[in-house]
Amino acid sequence: MQLDCNGRVLDLSRPQVMGVLNVTPDSFSDGGDFFSPEKALQHALDMQAAGAAIIDVGGESTRPGAVQVQLQEELDRVIPVIEALQSRLDVPISIDTQKPQVMRAAIAAGAGLINDVNALRAPGAVEAAVDCAVPVCLMHMQGDPRTMQANPDYGDVVTEVRDFLLQRAAVCEQAGIPASRILLDPGFGFGKTVEQNLGLLAGLDTLANTAYPLLVGLSRKSMIGQLLGLEVAERLPASLALAVLAVERGARLVRAHDVAATWQALQVCIALQEAGKR
Ligand code: 7PJ
């Protein structure tokens, strides 16, 4: 399972880590830390050295209640960073955006995967992804970031999320994106209560058991804060536990802020999975 990300390979034949690179002043766990291209580049190199298989660059915070970023502002944040990274990194770069214009500009600048928390539902996004000819991650979200945590509501959360993701994947395939370029993500924390997030994790094997590899983002998320009463900076041990539990249930790509620790945790899972095959 080798994905061609604009000339660089993402090997999902075993679980891997996607390192988070937020170039925003307001992301919930690291807003402002890596806002300049120089700091962003150094952090990306550090994450690559620590085992990240791909670096996810995002210029719009999608934390609950975040304000939307205008197109030019988002381009000004992410394009210089992608340009700086693309000649210095060996691993592929992913662009975390909902905007088709940002997708096109980011791929032209060297990014190799589109990570869209809105599952390419913006007008023109599917067409942009078809034209870019790179892998796409389709994430489930109920509502939008401004209001999604107000009153999330599901019948059966696993079934609803699975049906949504498979329907979005079908739309993408009909538009010309090959199945081999599609990843799915249940979108932990995006319009979900703690109970709904736990329900999704408990049923994750159902979501992993499709034709498409599964990405999960659990790192530092507020469900940990709500379960344990911990601040963002204190959420690493629980984030690692959640990463391991997700990989045990079939997740192939784990989006994480703390790459070194997450990759260590996943390597133990991989060793165990390999031992089980022998
Ligand atoms: C996710 C994401 C996630 C994918 C964010 C945060 C909030 N992309 N972008 N999945 N979360 N695919 O970093 O916690 O869960 S932004």
C-alpha cells in the first residue's frame, strides 16, 4: 500500500505518523509556535527525524469556535512554508485545507496530499482534487467548526460516520479520483461528544474495514481534557494510549503533534502485529 504523493511515497503497508505543522496564530494546542517559515521548517525537520512519514501543513485553525480565515491570508501562511519544506524534506507534505484554491496552490508548491476536514464538500473542491491527482483524506464532521460542538446528534454514530465517508468516497470516485488515492477519517472531536468519540473508537474496526486506509486524529484532543480534567500540555500519555488503541483497531495513519513519542508507541504496536503474523 504505497501512495504516490506528488512524487514522494507514503508507505501505509504498516501504521505511520502524520506530524502536525500548524502555521496559525490560534490553533488550540500550539497556535503561534511555528508561525514563521523558519520555525516551521525546523519543526518539520525535527518531526521527520523523529519518524513522521508525512508532514501536515495547516493555515486555518479548525478548533471549536475558530474564526474562518480569508483565502489570501491562508495562502500567505501556508505557501511560503510549503515552498521552504519541499526542497528540504524527504517525506511528503500534506495540505490541511477546505479551500480548492489553497489545494491547487499548495500542490503546485510541492504538497502531495490533500487533507480536508470538510471531505471536499466546498464548491470546486472535488474538481481541484481530481486535477491535482494526489491522495485525499476525507474526514467526517457534523456541522462546521464555529458551531459543531453545540449539540452533536447521531442515531448510531459508527453507522452514520461510515455511511457519510463511503458516500463521499463514492462521489470522489465518480468524479475521477481512483480508490487507491482515498483515505478516510472519522473526525474525532468534530461535532462529537465524549461519548460519541468513545463510541467511534470502540467501533473503529468497522470503519477500518473498508477499501480505504483510515487516518485518525486524537492527539491532545478535548475528549482527553473532558475525561481526565487535563490541560492541553498534559495530554501526551492519554494521546499515546488513544493512538495505540486506534492502531490496534486498524488505523493506518495517526495524526499527532508529539511525533517522537507517538512513533515510539506505534513501533511497539507494529512489532506486536508482525510477531502475530509469524
Ligand atoms: C484533524 C485534522 C483530524 C484530520 C485537525 C487538531 C484539530 N485532520 N485536522 N483529522 N484535526 N484528517 O489538530 O486537533 O482529526 S485540526
